[in-house]
Amino acid sequence: MKAIEITEFGGPEVLVLGERPDPVPGPGEVLVKVAASGVNRPDVFQRKGAYAPPPGVSDLPGLEIAGEIVGGNLEEKHNPFGLKIGDRVCALLAGGGYAQYASVPLAQCLPVPSGLTDIEAASLPETFFTVWSNVFDRAGLGAGEGGENETLLVQGGSSGIGVTAIQIAHALGFRVFATAGTAEKCKACEALGAERAINYKSEDFVEVVKSLTNDRGVDVILDMVAGGYVPRELSALADGGRLVIIALLGGAKAEVSLAEVLRRRLTITGSTLRPRSIGFKARIAARLKERVWPLIEAGRIKPIVYRVLPAQEAAQAHALMESGEHIGKIVLDWQAEPA
């Protein structure tokens, strides 16, 4: 099969089209003929040598795919959604998604929502699993002191994670605010359901959030920045609020007032999804199928695909991601010819 290999750690140019043996599904796994592969920030970190795949996982980048099941183990005990050979699925992987075939735990495969193309479906798994796990499971949006009236602030609202978090929380009835770096990106966030998008280059998100919540603050913040943002984010939280960190684009260290954490009953948490167990990811898949897939099929949540490139142009896709100009997801198409 053809696959995109990382020839050495470095810039986008180290991504090269090569050939690999077709993967062989293990117990509880299926073989998927990949139609499209989603591109995510962790792929960039892996390319640079900063995010190694877990032990035993393919060294090929790629954490999400869409395609057709063409073989493997479809036993009922591994098959919560009753999938079969020939079904179109989208799937979360721990690696190996930049390839024409991928071996995937069946429990991490979801049926493609009705009405979606493979390109659209490939943009879903990584961000939807991540958002659900962190915003709803870890941070418990809606289950805290603010109850069903709780509010969410999404840092980086125009990213793949951001557009997903805004849409899911809005569709489930929560007030959502977001930050972004341009007027165009702020407008896009508001079109997706953010009540107010804050341009972090010209506005203070703490002041704006406080003004929008009668000085109370928000209940949950989804943060991909960390670093110097953390003390400001604590100030933007309501009493009993939760800050959940999923990336460290602003740095891995922060100085915070633990007295404030104690006095205001604040929670600082975070997670990485890639090394978690199949069982853990299967539980998220079940919740997405139950709570979110119907919203996608009803048109209340939509895949936001910024650009589609032929898979052979993975280097250009990574360069585009690092430019920061995108709003939503970048997807590689294995069925398209290079330009």
C-alpha cells in the first residue's frame, strides 16, 4: 500500500509518499480501506519528533480516517454498532492513518453519519473524541455548580478542536464563548454557535467573559495554550469552575495562586487521548453515537472542512496547518490525483 512516511524529524518536507506492507488486523481489529485521512496538530508534533506513537503502534502519522471495512474481526463482543464488511466507517487511531489501509480496533469505529461524505467523516473522530472526553467527561460541563446553565469558553475557537467544541456545546444547549486571532475567525466562531467570539489580539478575554456573565465567569474552559494563559484563565472561571488543558502551545509551565484554587474550589485538569486504552475510547465512541451522531444527522452539527488535498500532498497540508490560516479541519484525500 502507499503511505505517508516521516523520513526524519523536521519540517513538512520530511513527509514523503512511500510503500508499506498492508497492515494485518489483530484480535478485535478490522482492516479499513482508507478514503480520507484527517490532519491534526498531534501529527505535526510527531513529525517534529515531539509526540512519539505509543509502543506497538504504527510509526506512520494519522489519528483519524474514513473508509470501508474490507476485512478483520467482526465478532459481536467487539462490535457495539453491528458493523459488517462493506460498511462505511470513520475511526480513531493511535497512529497509521496516513495510508491506503489501516488496521483499527473495531470498538473505535463509528458508522459514517448519514448524508456525510468520506471527506467530511474523516474530519470527525480525533476532535469529537477529544472534545467529548475533556469537556463533558473530565470537566463535566453541565454537571457542576452551575447545572444546566453552565457556560464554556473555548480557546482557539477556529481550530479543528475549537469548531467541534463550539458546535457540540451549543447544540446541547450551553452558552459558549470562544477566542480567535482575526475578525474573520471570530465571525466564523459566532456562525457556528459561539454567543461571542473574542479577538485575543485586541481584547482581554477575562474582561469580556466577566462582562458577559455578570462578573461570574465561565464554568469550563477548554485550553490548548496553557503557559501564561493559565493564571488569567483561573481569573475567568466561576467559583467551582474547571480548566481542562489539552495542549501546551504556550508552554508547559505556569505560575498560579493555589490560594485562589482552594478559596474558589477551582479544578485544573488535562489529558492526552492517544495512549488511552481501547476500552476507554470505546466508551467515548458509545457516547458520541448516542448523543452527538443524531445531531450531525439532523444537521445541527456540521463537519467544518477548510481544505482537502491529495494524500500525496501531506507536506503542503502540514505547512497549511502550521500557518494557522485554517478554520476547521484539513483532510487528505486518497482517491484524488495530485495537482
